[in-house]
Amino acid sequence: MNKINTMRQIVLDTETTGMNIIGTPYEGHRIIEIGAVEIINRRLTDNNFHVYLKPDREIDPEAFKVHGISDAFLKDKPTFAQVSENFLTYIHNSVLVMHNANFDLGFINHEFFKLNHEISKIEECYKIIDTLSIARKLFPGKRNNLDALCARYNIDNSKRIIHGALFDAKLLAKIFLSMTGGQTSFALPRTGNLNSIQNVEKMRFIKQADSKLRIIRANKSELIEHRTYLEIIEKRGVCLWNKKNKNK
């Protein structure tokens, strides 16, 4: 088991020659693209890992429609065997973050199995965070693919015309930071019942009893300015912050 640095996360995505149904490769499908981005102390570092791979088999038409990677494009690309050690060096001493982790893990483990590598299962060597599992807990009954989560967290995915491992890993990194960092926006949900707890983003609040933050109270001149501003708002309509309107 690798020593895990919980402050370093690698957000990882793959594209393959075919669709995966049960979490393990079938019909000999292979990885054709790996994209990964590094997060240290909750900051993206731009230390990315990206490679296209020659799979030594044809890409299924349905898979091509998803990622747009052709057999001709991959002809001169390295094999997984040629990049495997660089990949392991890159992910060393990190927590791996994936969306629907069983999909990516199934293919990655299969590639190492074909090499008779000492690593048989990545999940036995690294801590895995599955953002799909987190999303399903936060938003039960909702669509939780990347596009839906980008919309939910106001992350721009307008350039995501087709799937791409590195581009999707960058989107997932932003989603991961948003879903694990408490409130990231004051925007209300775009649709749904605002009274339903399922439709409201999970927020984290600092309890006063647990906080060591210094409280700075307004001085006399600031209070006067505040009351003056409230009077200006009052002239435009009812000001709910004005004490005289609290009992109305």
C-alpha cells in the first residue's frame, strides 16, 4: 500500500475502445486516452498527465460517437505498456478521484493485468474517491453525470462537444472541489421546488461555538451610515432590514 498524501489528489478520466457495462472490460476493449489533473491543498496545479494510447484493436462505432477518437489517429501513439511506469510515477502518493470509478478502475486494472504487473488492483494501492457516489448521496434521484453536475455547480462546460479524458478530468476537478467545499455560489437552483431539501445545495456553516474568529462590531459612525442606507431602501419600498418593519 502506498503512503497516501491526503492533500494531493489526482482527478482521473479515461476513454476506451468500447462501452463498459459491468465494471470490467469485455470483448477485449482497451484504454485509448488517459487524462489526469493534480490538486494540492485544494488548488489545481496545472501539473497534468495526458496521453493517447494505441489499443491494437478497432474502436467501436458507438464509442467513436462519444469521444471522436479514430483508429487512424492512434496508429502512431504509444501503448499502455510504454507509458505505464510514467503513469504510476505521476499518481504516486495521491488520492485518486474518478466519476463512476468502477468504469475507469476496471480498464486500468485490466491493462496492468495484461502486463503481468505487480499491481493487480489500483484500489488496493490507492485510496479512491468516486464523485458519482458522492453526487448520488447529495442529489438522490437526480441526474448526476458531468453535464448535470456542471449545470448544478455553475461550471462552464460549453466546450464539451464530445468526451475527452483531459478536458473531462478538468471539469471533474472543479466539480469535486465544489461538492466537497461547502457553499460555492449564492445562486439559487435553476429549477425545482426550493422548499425541497433535495434541490438545495448542501452548505456548511461555521458554528459560533466552535469558531475562533474575531468578531468586529460596527462603530457608531458605521451604524449611522447603515441606518441612512436603510432609509434610502425604504423610500423605494418596504425594507425588511429596518427594525420598524419587522412586526409588519
